[in-house]
Amino acid sequence: MPKAIWNDEVIAESDDTVVVEGIQYFPRESLREDVLAPSDTHTVCPWKGRASYYTLTADGHTTPDAVWFYPEPKPDAKVVRDRVAFWKDVRVEA
């Protein structure tokens, strides 16, 4: 089962991931709430739309903008709706 690991802890785990452009997107509900902090960062993907981010924080560790998601993905990217992806210090194991 795919897992997202940050600071040696599993922060998301699901057998219902989708892969888009080589990146695993996890269901939003699989992500632990206790490690999330809101972020004001936004980026734009030409075909997926406007991305929003979360910062990971726990036990004195912080990784800004390590989780991204598309609150309102464009129609061609509807598969990522209600899903999150990871980068920076997060390791995804399939």
C-alpha cells in the first residue's frame, strides 16, 4: 500500500492513489491532520489549475509547502480533486 513518510512517520497511507505525471496523489482523507499547517502559497499548472499548499509541522520539525492539492482542478484534471501530493522532505513508497 502506498505511504507518504515524513520524519520517519507515516503521514498518509492508501491503496486508492492515482498517478499523474509520475506523482502519486493520495486521497485527502488519508492525510494526518495533526501534522498540517495552512500555507499562503499558490502556484498554477496550465492544465490542472491553481494549487494550494500545506506546511508540515510536528515535534519541532517544519517543512514549508511540502503538500499540495488542487481545490478546484480544471476539467481535464478532475482525477486529482480531493487528493494531495508530496515533495521536499516527504518520501513516497509504493
